[in-house]
Amino acid sequence: MSQTSKKRVLSGVQPTGSIHLGNYLGAIRNWVVDQHQYDNFFCVVDLHAITVPHNPAVLAADSFKIAALYLACGIDLSCSTIFIQSHVSAHSELAWLLNCVTPLNWLERMIQFKEKALKQGENVSVGLLDYPVLMAADILLYDADLVPVGEDQKQHLELTRDVAIRVNHQYGSEERPILKVPEPAIRKEGARVMSLTDGTKKMSKSDPTEMSRIELLDSPDTIAKKIKRCKTDPQRGLEFNNPDRPECHNLLGLYQILSGKSREEVAAECADMGWGQFKPLLTETTIAALEPIQQKYNEVMGDRGYLESVLRDGREKAAAVANATLLRVKDALGYSRPL
């Protein structure tokens, strides 16, 4: 199969905080597993990172760190392009054009905006409201066929589809659509990894306590400490799918994915275990699973020239595709071309 005949995938991660097991198992690990089926564009979405208060002193370094983790997790440059979002100016420019065709009430109904606005109070920025339009620009610039999304991002992808359909209806035709309407790619297994301190909440970078998440670059001692202190229940015998034992279900799920065993194997193995026996098992399995990622990450970060060359090449490839789409949209909206 030639590269051009493959369907295209677009996805990305924000450079705010370290990538944790939820990010890895719910997203990046799935990118790696499926990547050879597709033509992939994986960006570090640093423009999205400033929709909430951020630290300018670490933004650039964190962006390079995320790109290095992409490589460390197994992203293959023979079928994937890695780049930093802000290095391709078409993202910002298309976002403005799409702003002007996106009804305000579409953005005001977004669940994530309502939740984050409630937390931020008077500090809510226009960027936080407008986040989904920038996300739409990210996706639509690359004529993406598929977008890997978690359940919490499905509404944003629906808005992307609505925006593309609206642009095509107003400025294109059925025979000559301007923008490709993408489809979601939702993978159920590992899609929701829950907090170590509350099995009813998703593992999150924004959780104020680091004990709630295992980060990909955590040391073995840190991993052991977090698992030892994670929330459990007083019952002996471990089981999946008991709504009264969310932490038990979450920890067994982590063990299942990291060990590579089936759910049936894990259920049988752990049915009679107590937490004192299971936690060391989960600790050992987690450390072993993350060791090769950490080793590769250190190699990539130790060769700055290599990482910079990957991002330069990625920017060039991404810009070539993105600028062609941007020009197509500007032509449709009636803009003159530069003289």
C-alpha cells in the first residue's frame, strides 16, 4: 500500500505537565499500535496550552519533551510526522477564518468550556471558549480522515464536523467540497484510565496531587510510592466491573494492559489476592512496562540535534499540507493571493 493511499490520522497532546499513564494508554499507545495502517500527523499542541494559565519559562522545553516522548513511545517516522503546532502558522490563520463562520452558541454549549470556566471564574479567556475552533483548524488543515478521540473529546470532534459541513455548504458544493469531514476513531480498551486517588475520576494532568497519576518518566521509587499509597478498599479478592469498587476495577485494568494479559487471565490470577499481594505485582509490572520508554526518551533527549532535525522535517511536511488547505479555504472565501 502506498503512503498516499492510506487514510490520514491527526492527533496531538498538550505540553502542559508530564504525560501520564492515562495519556499513554488512552491515546499514544494506540497511535503506535495502529500507525502503520495510516499516514499520521502527530503534533504537540502548544497553542492549546495557553488557553489556561501557563508558565512561559517551560513551554518551549515541555514542547520538546513531548516530542521526545512520542519517539520514545514508538512513533515511527517512516509513517508518521511529528511537529510543534505553533511552528505551522496556518493553524492560527485557519482558526481565525473558521471563527468567522462558527456560530457563537455552538461554542457556548461545549461541556468542557462550562466545566473549566466554572473552575477559573473571572480568569476565563476568549481562547478557552474558542479552543474547539482551533482544534477544528488543526484537524481540517490536514484533510484528516480519522481523529483518535476519547469520550471527553467527542463533542469537540462533532463541532469540527459541523464547521466543515458549514464551510462546504456556504462556500463549496457537493461535487467540490472545500474541507474533508473527519470521522472519530474511538478505541474502547484503555480509553479511560482513572485517578489513583479516586477511581470515579479520570487520571488528569490538572489534578492538584501528583499521587493521582503515574507519569511516564516517574522513577521506580516514585511509582512504587504512588501505587503503595493509592486508594483501595478493605475487601479481599479482586474483581472487574463491580460498581461499588471503582478503584479495584481501575487497578486491575492497568495491570491487564501493562502486562499484556487478557481480562480473563487477570480475573483468574487476582481473584483471591489481597491488596498487599497485588500492589507489588502492579508496581513491578508498571516499572517493567515503562523502562524501555524511559531509556529511549533519555537517548532522544541526549541528542538534541537529532530531535531538532525531526521537528524541522516535521514542520516542513506539515506546512506543505496545511498551507495547501489554507489556500483552498482562502480562495473559497474570496481572498486575493499574495502578489
